[in-house]
Amino acid sequence: SSSSSSSSSKGMAWYVCGPTVYDSSHLGHARTYVSLDILRRVSLRLHRDGVSSPRPLYVMNITDVDDKIIRRSMEIVSDGDEADPIALARFYEREFWQDLECLHVLPPDVVCRVSEHVEETIVPYIEKIMEGGMAYIIPENEMRQSPSGDGNEGGNVEGSVYFDVRAFECITEGKTRYGKLAPDVVASDFFSWTDNGANVNNHIDGLDENQSDITNDGENLGERD
């Protein structure tokens, strides 16, 4: 039938989170990508046997823009030289691919690097979250700013953007809890939302820092140095 034909023409796109390339890979990386490679080979076998069509698309990202990369590049730079985070990231990315090849792990069909999507995708995405009141900025001088950037000319502030967990829970009235898969120590505050007259506007106006809030590079506020 036409419906079954349409269904069979839809393939599987599989997105896998790749490494943050600031250091050499370790055993945990090997375990992760070998396990994923086994599952991928099963899906490819099903495709070859005619069970699935078209061929599964395997996509992996490489985090080559991150505070860890910047800090590491500054640690290893020689006196008088300028740190080059991207060069460091490329070095460890090449090393990562070599490690996967040694483990006979199939390379991904598509590689997405953070550095290649900052301006056109990541920045607008973060700006949209902030416009919705779901994020805020903590500047380098630790002076708290509202999501709209009040108190700063044009709203431009240099610092880290944090996803506001409590604002998210307030807007969803506690029906959707963010961070269910977070470690227990960090997640303890994720489930503290109670319907005791909490008002999302009051919360956003107050902008109380939450140790569970998550920055744009995936770190928690409570983990900051």
C-alpha cells in the first residue's frame, strides 16, 4: 500500500554525542564507542538484509569549543606565545579518530563540530531561550544580570549563560521536571518544585541563583570554580 511504501522509505538518523577534545581519550571513551559501534553494525546488517531502508545515518558531534579546551590551551602554551584552543582541539580530535580506528570502530557518516555552528545555530538558539525567560547571564565580574540584560548598554554582557531550572519548572507547573537523569547530588533540587502559590514572574524577577542551573557548556552552577 502507499502508506507502507511511505513508511519503508523513512530511514533512521542516529545522533551520538562525541568527545570534548581537550585531552587524550581514556578507557571510558573506548567502552562507549565500541558499544555504540556494535549496535550500529546490527542496524547496518538489518539494512543489508532488507529489513530496514534506506541506510541508517550515523551522526557524531565534536565539542571543540569549551572552557576545558581554553583552560588546557593556556596551561600548555609557552611563555610569550598565544594560546590556540582550536589547534589544541584539532590535535586531540585527530588522536580520537586514530584511537577509534585502532579499535575497528566505524567512522560516522557525518561529523558536526561546535565551532562550525556557533554563529548560525548555537547563538540564535541560546538567545531564543533567554528571550523566553529560561536562561540568564552571570558576567565575569559575578554581577547578576536579568535575561533581558538590564543595566548593560544593548544587553551585551560577557559571561556564562545558565539554563534556569526553576523557571522551567514554574512555567510547566511542576508537570515536567528537568534533569531527571542527573546525578543524585545535583538532581536533589530538581524535584523541589511544589505548587504552593509559586509564580513564574516573581521567580524570574528575583533570579535567585540555583546550584542545579546548567550553563551553555553543560556544567552546573555548583561546579563552577
